[in-house]
Amino acid sequence: MKKHIVKLLVLFGIILLIWALGTLSKSSPSTLEGLMDSYANPGLKLKIGSPFSGTVLVAKNGKVVFHEAYGESNIKTKSFNTINTKFGIGSLTKQFTAMLAMQLVEKNQLRLNDTISKFLPYLPKEIVDNITIHQLLANTSGLSHYQGLEAIGVDYEKFIDTQYSPKSLAQLIGKTKLINTLDKTYHYSSLGYHLLGVILEEVSGKSYAELLNTAIVQPLGLKNTGFADNTFVAQELAQGYRYKEVYGLNALTSKNGGKITKAPFRDQSTTYAAGGIYSTTIDLFIWSEAVKSHKLLSQELTQKMLTPNKDGYCYGWERNWSELIEENSKVQLFSHGGALSGNSAFIALYDDETTIIYLANVNKIKADKIIHHIYLLTNNLKDEYQLKGYPNWSSYSLFMEEGGMSALNDYFNRLSKHCGYKINPSHSSMRGIMSMYLEEKKFDVADSLKNVFITSHNPNETMLNNIGYYFLNSDTPEFALSFFENNTQKHPYSSNAWDSLGEAYLTNHEYKKAIEYYTKAIEIGKKIKHKSLKLYQDNLKIALDISKN
């Protein structure tokens, strides 16, 4: 029996080796067709996150040079994507909402410095008396993203399955807590864009769908763009799917090295003005050309709409996304991404008149990778424009040899200059550098970097949780405590944050605190009937049992 197992393991190892060598031996694609074929099948060879299923459009100097479709729009019915397939575009919706707002500004029906009390007087004074239209558009209102719903007892999964009127959605958002000082800090907030949608309806006297249709869709002659009801979305749009990598023998027997599952449906009233529009790549191209040519808005107000604010965010657009600038420091661009119910979308308008748009119905796509490589092939460029000087932190000696923290700071100062706003090292880079210093027993430096990360890098709840668990599972679990503690300070109404803090103290053998924080997680979880409530209760039981022993 043992011999058979050994033979099977050897055979499996040989198959894996042959597969890996075959993949590595293939040369990089030299055409857009070849590149997209490699993304679609096997999909992982160039590390874009999942096999590409959707449509791609590339244009140069206002003319389409590439437009193709890949994959299935519905796996169950075996329907294939075409270049006219409609997709949910997620947060690309925000640029349409921004345009609608600026059009009303142009008509003197709205002012950027108006506070929202003028339009939504039924919301709490701390929100309506202080937040302006500009702050909503620039994501500097202090409003949270969807994580803020849990703080008021609303489970996100239940939220996306509930139908709201625009006013009831605004009233729900009015109950959330401000998480940042107004106009001081950038914090991406779909809730802010939902409020913009409600304001647009109040000012125009039209529904969001009707205003979109009369102010943008009809004037541009867009054939497959709009904001529709649940029935239309379910029947007419590409079905969204989620992709998860699998490993070992499963990777060899599965299609594209992973498992694809249907994404849950989301009620359109919760996607609304922040993410509810559907479109096609050709319609989005027509839209992008109209934005650049001032067809819908004066040049002056278009320039205002595309002026970077905090962290490079304009109104519904982002200037010089750092992930792309790091890959190619010679470019400048406006862009935005979107993700919704298994769909992924991205639009990139480069200053050199290169336009790249993709819509996909299998997520998660690494937008920076796919956009970067499409740009290179479109312009016949080699991949040699990456910003130089990033010190290698794979080892302490190599890091110090290449300049250490001084070189790292210089690199990000130069990157910030290229982007036009302050860029910090990614949380994964900071995690690796802190870990490197911990391995060298340089605890003071590691603590200093941790404080800089927490206080200056504006990490969100997910980032703090992820980096906390990284160190909790390392040789220095006590180093993780500050990340989890800060998370509960920033997000005191998050049951998950308290549960993670409980686990951190349990791991560090501080059982009394672990029990206290697990209990806190359960209290919050019960209020919103959180899907992980049983897990929290099981964790508390484990902590109680261990403390008794």
C-alpha cells in the first residue's frame, strides 16, 4: 500500500513539474490578441488573479484598435460574452454621478459649497450642516464606506438583500458615524455617493435612472447603458462569478486552476448612484471621448471635475493611480475601477490618448497588471519604465546595502512627485519590512514603523486585521496586539474587530482580556444577527475552557 502511495506522489510531482516547465517556457505574448488569450486561458499564467471572462476595448487617438470578448456570460446556459454584452460596472458609476452633479452646477441648480442640509434636512444636523457637495464628490466627507453599516446594527449581507427607497437609504446613511475629520482625510465612501444620488433626484425632480437617461445616455446615443431594476439586471446582464484558486491535485483537474461560483445577487436600490449602472465597453468608450471633448460639460467645469483632491481622487475619477505609476513612471492618466457581485470593471484614460476599458464577470481581476501590460503592447513598449530605486527587503543585509529606510523614503518621495499626491509604501511592504527588523531583534525600529503605519497610512479595517493576523501567526505574536487594538478604536462597532482582538489576547495567553473582548464581539453580533455570531460564541467557549485549565 505504501509503495502505491509513494508512486502516486512521485507521479504527481512529475506532472506538476512538467506543467510548471511548460508554463514557464512559453514566451510572453507579443500582441494584444495573444495577451488576452493568455489571460482567458489558462488565466493565471500572467498573474491577473482569475481567468479573464468579459470584454476589452483599446483605443488610440480616438480610434478603437482592439475590441474582443472572452468567456461565458452565463455558465449555466452556456451563453458566451460578446462585445455587446452588458455588465454591471460597479463604482465606475461614480463618474456618471459626478458628471450629473457638475451638470447641475453648470445650470446653477447646485453649488459645490452647498451643505447637504439644503437638500436633505431630515438627516442629523452633524451630517447635513457640515458636509458639502464637494466633500461628497471628493470622498473627504468623513462618511464611512459600507463597513459603517455594522456600527449601526445593519449586517452588510442583509443590507444588499433589502430594498430601499432613495429617502430611506439616505436616512439609513444618516445614522452612520463620521470616521474622519471633514475635508482633512480621504476615505473612499460609496455611502457618500448614494447621498449624492438622492440629492440629484431632489434637485432635478427626476429619478436617478431618468436623469441619467436624459442628461447622458440620450445625448451621447448610448445604446446599452442605464440604471435598471432587479429583473432587468438578472435577465439582461452577464452573470457575475467569483473565482478561487485551488492547489495540489485539484489544480490539475480543475478548469483554469480554480473554482468558479455564482456571486450573490445584490438589490439595485443598494447599488444606486455609487455602483448600479450597467454598460458595455463601446458605450464606455463613447462616454470617455465625450468627457475629454467637453461634450457634456464646459471645459472649465470638466477641469474642476478632473482636478485631484486628497490622495489624487478627483470627482469620480482618480489621477495617476500609484499601482500603475509604479509599473510605468513615464505615464500620466485618469482612471477608476469597479467591482460588484462578481463583476469587475476598469477604465483608464492616458494623457497620450491611449484608452483601455475592460468589463469582466469573473472576479477578482488584478487591474494594475492587466492594464499595464495592455498599455505596453498597445504602444509597442518594453517593460522597462518601472520606477527604480526600491530597496530589496528580502533580507536585512540586502536592504541595508541598497540604502535601507533612506532609500525607501526617497523612492516614495519620487513616486509621490510622479503621482502628484503623497504615496506611502503598501501595507504588504510595511508588513515585510517590520518583519525583517523583528527578525534582526531591532524591536525599537519595528515599533517605530508600526506607529508610522497606524498613524500616517490611514489603514482601513481589513488592512489592520490582515496585518495583525500576519504577526499573530509569527514568532512575535505580541507585536500584533497594537494593530488589533487600533482597529477596535477606529471601528468600535465592528464585531469582527473585537473578535480578532480577543483571539490576539488568547494567543498571547492573556485569557481575562480575551474573554472580555470575545464577549464584546458577541454583544455587537447579537444586535445585528451577524453571520459569524456562532463563531464568536465558540471562540468565547474556547477561551473560557483554556482559562479554567
